[in-house]
Amino acid sequence: MIRGTKIPTPEKYAPLKPISTYGASKLACEALISAYAYTYDFKAIIIRLANIVGPRNKHGVIHDFIQKLNKNPKELKILGDGTQNKSYLYISDCIEAMLLGLKKSTEQVEICNVGSEDQTNVKTIAEVVAEEMGLQDIKFKFTGGVDGGRGWKGYVKNMLLNISKIKSLGWKPEHNTRQAIREATQRAITELLKSENT
């Protein structure tokens, strides 16, 4: 991921300074896509995504919290200090944005941010998951994290994308961050119950 000081972060933010090998690989992929598009004369669209949530997601904060609370409904270990603040987007909104971007992009290499317009912190996500699971009096155990409360080295603690460009093409998310988190949590719990009953 890229460490940015401008929040919400626009597509033209610079300099791009990845703080993890994961972020560096994403930036390298963008450079390769751009080079291929110009060298071999085809159009490309690069979508920079917020955190995508929804059904059948088998990793990420919601999945991890549900799995942990299913094993121990009294205590939840949370990486970092709980104040990590990010934007989350529901998968159906993500798909609509990508399809619209493909249809309406005009540049040979178009870069578009796709996300919601608000953020929530990890502690709030934990509270939503607990509530949707019908659990009370859970002890949240924060690990403290690294580098000022990050969950792990290279983790971006505060992320919100400026989505005005994709909105100008006619898209806006149907779900805000909290709605996306709640709906994804409800779907994940339903899936967990189904798997336990089969």
C-alpha cells in the first residue's frame, strides 16, 4: 500500500511511496500495465480499490473476527490499537464502478479510485460483528500493533480515497462504509451457519 498524507487521496497524489512489498508490487503492476498499453496500443483502466467486503469473502477483518468469536465468544484479539481507520466498499458497488469505468474511460491509460466516501475504525467493526453474532460483554484485547498502532509492518493505518473522478462518470456507492460492513457481516454469519449445518 501507499503511504499518503492527503486524505482523501486523489489519483494524482505523488510521490508514491509504498511502505510494504505488497504495495510495491501493486505499483509495479500499474507501471507494467501502462507500459504495455502504450507499447502495444491498447486501452487500459487501473482501478485503485478501497477494502472490498461481501459474500464468500474468506479473508479480511470481518472473516477473521467471526472466526475468532465463533471459537471464543468472550474475548476478541484485535491486531493494532483499534483506531486503524479505513474505507470499505460492498462488492456489488465495486463491480458496478468497474463496469462503468471500463465503459466510460476516455484516456489510453485511465486510473480511477473506487471506494466509499467515509471510513470506520477496526474497533467499530468488532462491535458490529459482535452485535450481529448476538454476543455481549466481549473483552476486546488490542495487541498495540507496531509503528503507532498499525496492525503489522507495512499496514496503512488511515486510508480514504478521493472518488470524485469515478463519480463524475456517473457512479456513486449505494452503501456507505458502515452499511457495507454490516451487510457483509450478516452474509458471512449466514454462510458460517450453513457450513456448520452441513
